[in-house]
Amino acid sequence: MKITFYRNLLVLLLLFLSLSVAGCEDIESGVNEIEGSISQTMENIDFLRWTADSAEVLLDDYEGIKFAASERDSVLLEEGGIKLKDDSEKYLEELEGFSLSPSVEDVATEYADFLQRSYEFGEFVETSSQEIDLEALDKTIELMNETSELISEVSSMADREI
């Protein structure tokens, strides 16, 4: 009778232990999922901060071009075009390094479009800076306005995501 009691106790103990181990695995799995979710959220936040910081640099580049155009200074205009082109190219490359969730993919797509247009605009300013004429200045202003609209769209999309 004592043997039966100890055997039943041992079976119950083993059953309790196996349930505890299974429960720990479920908890560990849940913790891993939460850590992954937090990690993805942090990546999204880092991307949105990076977007704001890089947009600020590009806006400064645009201001430099606008100033050079208003002064009709071809040297400053060329330098401004080169800077905008280089900064845009750098940020396009950095953008590829982000692993984003679907909730911010639209922002990334719009920002990539803005960066590409900024690159093209910088290239245009660089190559046409020596031939300052009204047509080139009109094209410059038109491209700057298009880019400003894109920045506003990206900024509002980023604000909605935060």
C-alpha cells in the first residue's frame, strides 16, 4: 500500500513537473514575441527620427540653393547642387538599411521618392549653375515647389504614424 501511495505521488509529481515545463516554454515564447514586437517598434521610431533629421539637412540644402539663386551666384549654386545631390544619395543608401513594419512602409516609399527627386534636382542645379538664365531659375523654383509638397506629405504621414 505504501508503494502504491509513493508511486501515485511520483506520477503526480512528474505530471506537475511536465506541466510546469510546458508552461515555462509558453511564457518564453510569449516573451520572445513581445521582444520582437518592441524591437520592430523601436526600429520604426528610429526610422521616423532619422527621416525628420535627414529632411532637416535637405531643407538646409534647399535654402542654400534658394539663396544662391536669389543672389545669382553660379559658384554657390553649383556647390548647393552638389551638396543636395550628395546628401540625397547618402540618405537613399541609409534608407535601405531600415527593416520596417508595414505601418510605416508608405512613409518610407514617399520619402524615397522625395530623396530621388532631391538627387535629380541637385544634379540639375549642379549642371545648369554655370548657365544661369530665367528658364533655369524657373525650372529650379518649380522643382523646389514640388519637393516642398513631397516633404509636407511625408511629414504629415510620419506625424500620423507617431
